[in-house]
Amino acid sequence: MSTPKSFADLQRHMTQKLRAADCDMAALDARLLLSHISGLNETQLALEAETPIPLGLDSAARTVTSQRAAGRPVAKIIGHKEFWGRRFQVSQAVLDPRPDSETLIEAALPLLPEAQDLQLIDLGTGSGCLLMTLLAERPMARGLGIDKSPAALHMARRNAHLLGLRARIALRHGDWLRGIKRTADMIVANPPYIERGQIDRLDKAVRLFDPRVALDGGGDGLGPYRCLIKPSFARLKSGGHLLLEIGAGQAEAVSELMTEAGFDNIEVKQDLAGRDRILQGQKSSRKIKKGFEK
Ligand SMILES: C[S@@+](CC[C@H](N)C(=O)[O-])C[C@H]1O[C@@H](n2cnc3c(N)ncnc32)[C@H](O)[C@@H]1O
């Protein structure tokens, strides 16, 4: 293959290499990587298609293309990922925000009135994509993000700063809700939910590049739900909601845990691919009057 001379040539060349390495979205990945190394956005790349590439760009392209071909996700190469229209910085310490998790945002926003002071808690905040999106969409809300990983919290703090949310967010190191006294109108969580024995079978982009602490849900994948559902019920205000991301085949078991904890109005929401993705439940005031809350 001849040495690429123009941006269009280089992009084609990168796409072919990624396709040969079985990358599902070779063309998109090549565009994102080229945009990153050239500093040109997608529109500029289209306008500069026939412009000769600057010195050194070819070698930078070879580096990022080989990283992607070896399985490293694009977000981990370029250091950021879009989520609900905002940019989140990512590192080896956090799960890349996933489009599937936007289903949680879609389910949560109608439950959060705009002109109200609301308290939100995000368990296992990682990059902070869930909590920070909700706070950005609800300017009167305040939030607490908790994570067991100090390195993930470092990334979350950076994102809170870049998104201008530091005044409305607290980020704490912790184990789910242990030791947390504050109450909330909504608790959200996308906990690790992969069965431990399945982790080695995951796609290498996940298995090798997402932190294990973000994936490992214990023997049956449900360990974190067992730890956090009951304490969430206790910390929610009357009428408050719990929204949980779940993995394939977990809707029934997690919904049972929510029922046992006292939640009402339990609903499952599907992602764009039609898979059960979110479980939501409410702590209804009726239950509190009946004395469920101790
Ligand atoms: C699947 S990731 C979700 C990250 C982010 N909320 C998102 O949706 O992209 C799960 C997160 O839970 C955190 N985590 C795992 N065990 C935890 C625990 N016991 N207490 C608090 N956070 C925990 C991990 O460090 C990781 O950041």
C-alpha cells in the first residue's frame, strides 16, 4: 500500500487496517482517531480531505491504529468519551461511559422536576457520567458520588471541574452507602454486574481495558445489588426513586431484591437494542405510613 498523502488517504488507510483487525466500527474509529491526532474536528477533516498531511501525522496514525487494532477502545486512546452530549474524560481507572447507560438518564429525567432542590446519590460513580449528566440537566439539584476506587474518583473530580459542577457535587471514597447518613430524592447506580466466571470471555476491549472493579459482580453477578438495594431504600426520602442498570438476564432477580427491600412501582426499561437495561422502583409514602421504614 502506498504512503498516504492526503487526510482522505490516511483515513482510508487507517480504516482498512482496523477492518483487517476485525474492528466492528472501523470507519468511525478511524475518523475519531484521526480527528484526535490531527486536532481537526469531523467537519474540518471533510473540508481538508485532499490537503497533504503534515509531517509526523503518518507515524502518529500508525501508533493509534495499532493500539486500536490490539483491542484498546478508542475512548481509552483519545482519553474521552461522549455521553448524553457531553464530553467525559476517561482513563484506565474508569469504565468508558456506554450508550446503553443513557437509558438510565432517559428514565431518570422525567422523575426529577426541574424547579426543585433535589438531592441525588450515585453509587459507583466512575467517570461521574450518570450523576454529572443529571446535575447538568437539573441545575437546582445537588449530588453525592461514591466510589471504591480512588483513581476513579480522581477522574470524576476532573470531570466535575471540566463540566463546571464542582459547587453542586461531593465525591467520596466509600463502599456503596456504608456510613452515609444523608437522604436523597433519587439514588442511581450502574454497579459491576458481570458474573466473575464470565469476565475472561468478554470482548478484549472490555476484559483488558476496563478496570476489573468496574466489572466483577461476584459469583452470580448480583453481589453489588444485594449490598446496595436495602440501604438505598433506607436512605431514600418518601416518594424517592432508585434506578439501577442491570445486565442480561438479571431483571427478575434484581426486581425481587427490590420488592423484598420494600420498593413499589418497579419497572424495567429497555435499551435501544430492546434489552432489559434499567430497573426503577419507588419508596412510596404508603409503605412508610405502614411502618416499613425502621
Ligand atoms: C460499571 S462501573 C460504572 C461507572 C459509571 N457509573 C458508569 O455508569 O459509567 C462500576 C463502578 O462501581 C465502582 N465500585 C465497585 N465496587 C464498589 C463498592 N463496593 N463501593 C463503591 N463503588 C464501587 C467501581 O470502581 C466502578 O467505578
